[in-house]
Amino acid sequence: MPKIEITLTEEQYQHIQEEIKYHNRVHLSEGVFGGYELSLLVGIPDVFGSTLEMNVNENIELGEVKWKFVRATSDERF
């Protein structure tokens, strides 16, 4: 089964983790259920880079990322 692999910088990873923690606390304190959405915005290859955005009540641009399609091994489960 093919999958998409997105490579993040350490700063991007930490930013995502902090946003998730913050919004989980806010949602719990307000008694609402909420999630988040990650959007990969793909530009023209080799002309415009691809960027990642996180949407949790607002769009948070995480910056340019590298990504690729990879074939998952048969022992991987999702």
C-alpha cells in the first residue's frame, strides 16, 4: 500500500506538538470536541516548494517541507 512521507524539521515537529497540546487543553476546558487538520500544499515541482499547514480553528503555516510517495512494507499496519 503506498503512503505519503513528509519530512519535518525539528522546529516544525515541536510547533505541531505544542499546538496540539494547547488546543487539547482549550477544548477540554471548554467542553468541546475538536481535532486538527494537516494540509500539504504542493507547488509546481522544482519551481515552488511544498508547504504544510495545520488547521485548528485557524490556519497555522508550518513552512516548506519535503515529501514523497513510498511503498509500505507488508508488515506495516495503519
